[in-house]
Amino acid sequence: MVTGTLEGFGPAWRSALLAADAMTRGAGRIPEHEFDELAEHWSSEQIVEIVAVVGLFNYFNRIANALHVPGTS
């Protein structure tokens, strides 16, 4: 459920962004159809990197939220 548009991105990047959105909104889960789309464009190693980066930033955000760290603009 990405808000905004992904029209400026090619299919590979769209699949990565949709997977990141799914991970962020779905407690780390990527629906099977979105994972299959990801696997069409990225190698297993690249998928691990995408998931690791998304997971790490979600982790940082949870810590910042728990500690009431103000956002930056």
C-alpha cells in the first residue's frame, strides 16, 4: 500500500519498494506474490541485502519512536 506514485521507477526498483513497504507495514512479512516479483528482478544475494537494509531502518525507527527522538526535517 504505497502512497504516492512509483511511476518514475523501473520494474526492479518498484518491486524492491513494494517489498520494503510490505515489510514495514506487515511486521516484516513480504506477501508471496510480492516476493516472487522481487525474485524476478534481483538475485538471492541482492534480496538479502534489500531485506537487511529495510529491516535495519525499521529497527532504527522503532528505537527512535520508543525513545521519543524527534524527527528531522
